[in-house]
Amino acid sequence: MKILLVNKFHYLKGGSEKYYFDLAKLLQEHGHEVAFFSMQDEKNIKTNCKEYFVENSDMNSKNPLKAFDIIYSRKNKKVMEKALDDFKPNIVHLNNFQRQLSASIIKPIKKRNIPIVFTAHDLQAICPAIVMLDNEKNICEKCLKGKYVNCIKGKCVKNSGLKSILGAVEGKYYRWKKIYSRKIDKIIAPSEYFKSMLIKDGISTEKIEMIHNFIDTDIYNLKVEDEGYAFFYGRLSKEKGIFNLIKAMKKINNKKLLIAGDGPDKDEIEEFIKENNLQGRIRLLGYLNSNQIKEYVSKSRVVIVPSICRENCPYSILETLAMGRPIIGSNLGGIPELVINNECGYIYDNAKELTEKLEKILNDESIAKKMGENSRKIAIEKFSKDAYYTKIINVYENIKNKEGKNKKFYEE
């Protein structure tokens, strides 16, 4: 089978990109031919596959007309036409394509009767600001069912009136053209939570397949050396719950927290640490590469995922499970689907519980050891690449066979 993988970034920027490249490798291991469709960037990873790139663009363009390319780009449409006619895929698998690649790439795919799979790595199909949080970082569902005027009122997209208008117009366009409800043949939701939200927004249950993300458990089979510290890695921003974590650590005596990553709230975190004389117990490590992350996770007592936004299927959790370390995670989004409470870690509902469970595991190495062993078993049983391949190939085969029987051409 020939699969064209689509993602707006062609370098390792986040979870969507990790999935995009890992899925390509998995499909190739099983004899399928893969090509990539993405955006030009000097950071792009060179592959040995066919690659098709559109011009680099984003919402920050100072040209208002250029900014509207996020909704529909004729240039991107032409590049997609070229890619389809050259590569002739059996399936087009979309990942994060909204905005930079735009909805324009959908029409030539449907005109050629090629089935489309879309993995919903975030909730942009529902929320123009993606994270479903208001500017005060409170959970928000005001834009459900296309009520995007709320996005404009709240300036929810990067606290910008213009960007929020663009995001709302884009959302309306996708609904008008039925991109998610009709043009895409199958939506893969990487969590039951995301599936439920898409259904709540109006997408039919039959359209959505829940399949958790996968991980190559073999490359994360590391020797565990518990050095007793708590570890957080990720974006240093309020929606990731980092302030709840450092406030909890403040209440726990003689225990250390190491924090890896960068982000907009780094300076505020440093200030909190200094003001509370926590320099000896909380340390910012800055950006770390994947190998460094593995080393710190393997030597930690516990990894914390304290997000206050609704995470989907975070790779930070899958990687931690595969490395045999326990996790403490907030009871939001897809996190409780991955972290089995009292088995491979703890789920908490409030700041008090976070402090209590963090203190409990940091003070008892035997609990961490047992939960870590369970973590590794769960990763192998539930999130292996072999299990994922069986599920994704079934999706491909089913929609390919359906399209073959029903020769439909979708006109805009």
C-alpha cells in the first residue's frame, strides 16, 4: 500500500511530529511505501522517501491577504495535486494540517477518490485556540457546535483580536465545507476523551476510531537507577500545570524536583523558586535532547504530568511507562486512560491530592519500584508498535475497500 503522510511540520516539534515520523517507520517496516507532504523549513528532517513541500507560512504574516491563506491556499492545493499525481497514494493520512497547510489540500484528494484518515492530535476541530482553555487558563467549552464568536470575544488565539477572528473564520469554513463530518473518511482519536469531545461537537460515532498512540518499547528498555527525585519534562507554561507542581514540592521537605524544558513561563518559575528559597530542591535543567530525557527519567523516583489542559495521549506518559517508571497525573483528558491509579502511578483531582501522593511516593522507594514494574508491563501490553500496526492497517483496509465500492467524488 502507498500512504501519503501529511503534517504541517517536518521536524520534531511535538507529539504530532513524533507520531508522523514513527508511523512512517512502522509502515515501512511492514513493506508499505510512504511519502511526506509538509511545509518548507530549514529544520526539516531529510528522509529517503518522496517529499512534497509547500511554502512556509503562519498566522503572523503582516499581509492580511496572506494571513487568509490559513483558510484556503491555492498554491498549497496545486502542490497537493502534484504530489497525488506523482506518488499515487492509496491512502492520505492527515495529521496536523490546519492553518499552515489549510483545507485547500482536501479537494484534490477527494476528486481523485482517495480515502482520507485524520489523526486528531488536538482539539482544533472544536476550539480555534486548540487547548480549550480561556485566557485565565480555565477549562472552556464555549465554542462547541461552532459558536466561534466566543473565541473572538475572548481573544482566545494568542490574546489577539485579529488572530482570533482568523481562527473563528477558519473554524466556520471547515464546518461549512464539512471537512471533518464528511470529507474525512475516518478520524482517529488517540484517547476516549478526545473521541467523546468530537462526538459532543457533532461528529458521528461511526466516523471516529479510538486508538491510543504507540511507542517502540524496545528502545526504552533502560536500566532503572532510582535516585529519589521527582521529574517533569515538557513545555514550561501554565496549561501544563507546572505551578501546581512546584507549589506542591514547596510543602514536601528534603525532596528534589528536576524540571526539563523551556517555555513562556520559565522566568516566572525561576522567580518563584528564588523567592521561596527552593534553589537547593527545585532545579531547572533547560532544554534536553531525547537521550538526556531518557537518562533523567530512568533515574527518577516518579514522573509528574500535572496538566490543567486536557491532554490527549501524551508521549511523555508512554515513554515513562516504557522506561518502567511510575507517574502522577492530573485527572483530566486522556491522562487517566493511560495512568492506572494505584497500579502504575497515581491520578489526582486537586492540589491537596497532588501533594499527598507526591510525598507518599517520594518517601517510599518500594512503592515506586512496584509501580515502575507495572508501568513497563502496561506499555508492552497496550501501547506497542505491533498492536498499533494491526489497528491502523485495519482502518486503512476498511476505508479503502469502502471507497472502492462507492465511487464518490466530492465537489466543493
